[in-house]
Amino acid sequence: MSPRFLFRYLFITLSFFLIASLAGATTKADLSSLTVITMSGNEKSVDELKNKEVTYLKFWASWCKPCLEQMPHLQEIQETYGKDIDVIAINIDLNETDENIDNVIKRFDLTLPVAKDSKGELKQQFQFAGTPYHVLLNADGQIIYTSHDADEALDEKIALLAKNKGRGIASIDIDGSGNSHFDSELLSSGRKVLFFTATWCDWYLEDSRPEMSKACIKAQENLTQSQNAPITIVSHMWTDEAEVEKFRSKYAISSPIHIDQGGEAFFTFGVSSFPTFIVLEDGEEVFRTSNFADERLY
């Protein structure tokens, strides 16, 4: 990975992005250029999964408790509106396995297309902030609604989408303004260790991914004791400054912690699991590992 490519895409901020409804502003998604991996292992554009004019994308993860609670609702939407709307379940492919995804499909008898956002292209396009996440697109590919809740407001928008293809529903713009840029000099020279994790990796995954939870805890405790503190980059999902401060206090972290605004760093480095360590030499990736005891880190 060249420094130019790295610094062009690596943006890290210390606050949540805003999703704003702006008069006259639109965000249009080119679904023909966004690729996913099907459960059969094939790479396809989202357009290739579609045969209707309008689209409902549901972002989810098998370890996400609210996502699983919403699955009956998702299948109900498919059965009610599937003839008018392309309903597609997009697994975010973070801390994930095909077996776990298949188990969810079977458990809830899902009959809609399921695909994995393995490259993170959809998460980038739609400024994904955390699961569950619902995105409705009109016939022009414009975003008309986003939400984390499967509630009456979502149902009303889906009904309108099915009835009139989204016409008459104001589109919204996903605003990424206000992002603070990561200091490129921090990575451009010398040896740097990047530590990718989440403030909730230890406790939220304790039941659904116990081994991963333990790995996050051990990695963080080990790094806290190390004299060579890494650059800690935490997922922006469900994370704000208050959560970072709790995380800092819990593990007595004295070095800077960066919230990966919009998932830019995870996307750039192709990080799909916690914890992940990446070592750079003069801006170039040398190696990566999930083993906190790897001697090459120190």
C-alpha cells in the first residue's frame, strides 16, 4: 500500500458524523459499481441482485442482538413487499463466518437475497454507523430514508416506496463534512504499529463471540503493559467520545485513541476482525496479525 493511497483515504475523526436532510441535496448510489460477495462465493454488483426499481438494504451481523430481533420483521417485509421492492440483507462481514450467516438464514427462514459487504464498499457509500441499519433507495438510486430501528416510521416509508417507487419522498444527503484529518506525518516515516479494535469488543461479544471477546481483552491488557504503545484505532460503530473515555479508563490507556470516522481506516486497510495489528515501515504495510503475543510487534 503506497503512502499516497494510504493518506488519501485514511481519515479519522473524534466525533460522530451527521446524517442531515438537506433541501435540494441528494446522495445517489451507483449500485452497478458497488460489489458484494454472495453466499455462494461469487462477487456481484448490487445491481445484479436486483430486478425491481426500488431497494431496501438491511445491514446486519450475526453477533448483533438487535439485528436478530429484527429478522422476523425483515422476512415479513420480504413476504409483503417483495414483489415491488428488492429487499436485500447485507451482512457487514466483520467478525463473521459463513457458517454463522447460514445459521441465521435457516433460523429465520429468510427467503430474500443475502450478501456480504466484504470489501466495505456499501458501508462507505452509505456512511454506515452500526448495525442494524436500514437504507431505502428510490427508482433513481437516491437515499430517501435511513434508520437503525425497525419501527412504524420505517414501515410507512417502505409502504410508500412500494406504492409509488419513492416518488414524492424527499431524498436525503449523507453529510461527511467536519471530519478531522489524521496527521499523515504520523504514519509516513519510521515504524508504526496500528491496533484495530472496538470499545465494545470485550463485553458485547462476550456471549456471541466469546473467543474474540477474550482475545480483545488479552490484547488490550498486554498492550497497556507494553512500553511501545501502538496507535489505537477503534471502530466508529456505537462509539462516541464518552465510550472512548470509558474504554481508556477501563484499560488505563495513556496513548491517543482515534475513532475511525465513517470506517475509513478499516476500509483502507481491509480490517474485518478484532483485534488486528498492522505494522508499517515508512508508510508501507510490513505485516499484520491478530496475535498480540507476536514478537514482531515489539
